[in-house]
Amino acid sequence: MGLISAALGSVSGVLADQWKEFFYCEALDKDVLMVKGQKRVGNRSSNTKGSDNIISNGSGIVVADGQCMMIVEQGKVVEFCAEPGEFTWDSSSEPSIFTGKFGKSLLETFKVVGRRFTMGGSTGKDQRVYYFNTKEIIDNKFGTANPVPFRVVDRRANIDIDVSVRCAGIYSYKLSDPMLFYTRVVGNVASEYRRETLDPQLKSEFLSALQPGFAKLSDMEIRPNQIVAHNEELTAAMHEQLTKKWGELRGIEVVSVALSTVTLPEEDQERIKALQTAATLSNPNLGAGYMTGQLGTAINTAAANENGAMAGLMGVGMTMNTAGGSIANMYAMGQQAQPAAAPANGWTCPKCGKVNEGNFCSACGTQKPAPAETWVCPKCGRVNEGNFCPACGTAKPAAPATWTCPKCGKENTGNFCSDCGTAKP
């Protein structure tokens, strides 16, 4: 009876797999990264007993926007499509009598019956359709359980210290290489692969990449309280850090990063404020002004004291007698520290500080330096000399392409020569 059962199973199985199938995937939820395509079987369908993992020749497969489709046969990827539309499967090794010439199709069908007979009626074949979610996977929240080191650089205040910051926000990613994602991460799954399986690993690696990402912002001399305004720069830095680990290893790339909060411990905030105050008071004029302001506050406070106004004012008078000379000296030092005004066409020697008018320093012979190339920041309007604006971190715009006027030889950037009006060739 075993052989008879195998023969009956072979015939009935092959006949059931003759019907053409239709594969379609509904809109994938944001939590689903990959799902196995299912045959669409309705209440009036005659194809209710076909094998789940067999695709008959001539079957239809539909790919929607935001999806890509992959066909895996015997564990190997044989087809891949990321273009929306309807496609027909015509390379199946499971022939259908409903496709092609009837005689040839019938002969191929009986060959399949013979193969299945030798395997006890089983198909001996595995063909699967998988759909991947290629939309942006959003709303991945993160927060730093432990502080992240951040280097604070402020050349104007002569500050270069390391502090600790905590931050929170969200990031998004997408499957940039679904085939690599399938071969390295997912493999054959029975139904679907959800993001919660992978998210803990991704979040841990994302937080590890925050420190070198913050280092990129620190190199731009961005202060901690300005980090939330530089999400684009942070996204680029995180993309650079995670390209190899996520992109080359799993076929995933970072799309965007948005920080909601960045906080510093109170002691770090006080340390920065103290250094900024000390840097400000190192200027004699600013120091004298600060002391004058403090004395004014003390006078107002003493005068408002109803119980001991006279005694308070006497104390203030003694303080003014003592500090007044110091304030005057500081103002004098500030005046002396003011650099001599250079003549209209003059320049200051970078070696000895002497103000000159010619092309060489009259004191040490140093050649007049070439004027630095400046540019105006398109975001905040600051005039700069380097490649990044120290005020807002905006990169220097690329220089416009120039062309040489064929008539007068003038270098121009517009569509017409500024000297002779000749049109750009």
C-alpha cells in the first residue's frame, strides 16, 4: 500500500500544484522588516490543496511601493525585484498544464509525477516568496544610560576641557540592501521577521557610535547647548560611523537622527561658566568694568538697608578708596593693551608685532603675509576665514564654477562677461 499511496500522493500533489498562484503582500507595518509571501486563496478558488512552497510556472507576483520581493529556491536567492508592478514567474521547475502548449506541458507534468513518486509523494523542492519593507523605519527611541564624553573647545575663551553629556532622542533607518539583510541576518523564516528581534542590537551599537559622532561636532567647536541644533551634522557623523557595521554587515543605513535633550551635570556647567568668567576678566577693560558694576551693586544694596545704611555706605566708601586705584590701573592697562591702529594700507608683522606700510617689516624683515581668503556664512552672516563658521558650524560653500570669456579673457561666474557682455559659451 505504500507504493500505491505514494503514487496517489504524487499525482494528486502535482495536479494541485498545476493551478497558477497569485502572490501579493499587503502594506507592511513599521514593525515588520520581512514577511513570507502567501498565496491568495479566495472562497471560490479551486486551488486549496497546492503546496505552500511551490510556485507554479506562469504565476503572478505583485510588488507594491515601499517593498521589494525576493524568490528563494532550495535556500538560494534566484530572483530579486524592487520595482513596483505585476510580474509573471516563468522560470519555475514546477510546470503547469495551464502554461505553454498543452502536449509539452503535460509531458513535463508527468516527469514531475515520476520524481515525486520516488520521494513518497513529497515535492522534494522548496520555493518561497519574501517581501521586504524598504520604507523608513521610524520612531527608534534612544537615551544614554551612562554619560558620553564631549570635548568643549572655545578658542575665544581659551577653553579646552572634557565634560560628560546625557542625551535622548530618536533615529530612523532603512534596509538599503535587502539581499544582504536576508543572507546575513534573516535567512528562511516561516512567516515574518519583526524589528524587535534586531532593535536591541542596533540600539546598543548606535549608542556606542555616539561618542565618535560627538567628537565630529566637537571638532567644529560646537558647544553642548548647541548640539540639538545640529541634527544634520550628527546624522552625517553617525552615518559615517555605522556604515561599515550596519551597511556592509547587514544592509542597513541610518536615515536621520533627532536629539530632543542634551544635558550636562551641574558641576560641569559651573566649571564652564567659571572658565568663561575668568577668560572674560583676563581682559583689563572687561575686568575693570566688572569691578565697577560690583561696586555699584554694593552701593545700591547699602543704601537700601534701613537699619544700617550709614554704616554700610561707610564700608562701601572704604572699599572704593581701596579698589578705586586698582580699577583705574586696570583701565590704564586696558588702554596700553590696545594695539596701535594700523595705517590705511598698513599691516602688523606676525613675528614682531610692528606696524608697517611696505611689503617687508622694517624691524625684522618679515614679508607681508598674503591676505586671507574670507567668506560670509550664508546662515548667520559671520565673516570667516576657515572651512567652517565658528559661530554656527556651517560649512564653507563651494566656489562657483568659472569660465573664461573667449572675447576679452576675463574670468566670470555668471552667464555673461562682466567686462564686455559676451554670453557664456
